[in-house]
Amino acid sequence: MLKKNVGTIDRALRIIVGLALLAGFFLNRDGAYSWLYLIGIIPLVTGLLSSCPLYTILGLRTCPMNKPDA
């Protein structure tokens, strides 16, 4: 399974942006470049899975780390 590296706010924004872009695709299908709205699949999926492969490559993380009990 993929490690979670996307925090709550980042996750919510990804889902909102992904849904907005996909809605733009369905509302503007006849546009010349309407297929570009399909890029919204990427933030939607990474938001739903709470894992971003690009964050993993770059070593970034927006979710809080679990601290072990001392």
C-alpha cells in the first residue's frame, strides 16, 4: 500500500480542484481544449488515496508524522 503523505487541508483542496476540473470537462465538452480538464483526475485520485507519488519522489510530506509515545 502507498504511504500517506498528503495532509487534511492538502487532501481537501486536491479533491475540490479535481472535481471542479472534471465538472469543467462535462460542462464544456465541445471546447477545443476541453480534454485538458481531464487532468483533474490526478489531484482527485491523489486526494482520495492521501498519497502523492510526486511528493514521495521529492521527499515532501504535508500530513503530520505520528510521534511514538515516550
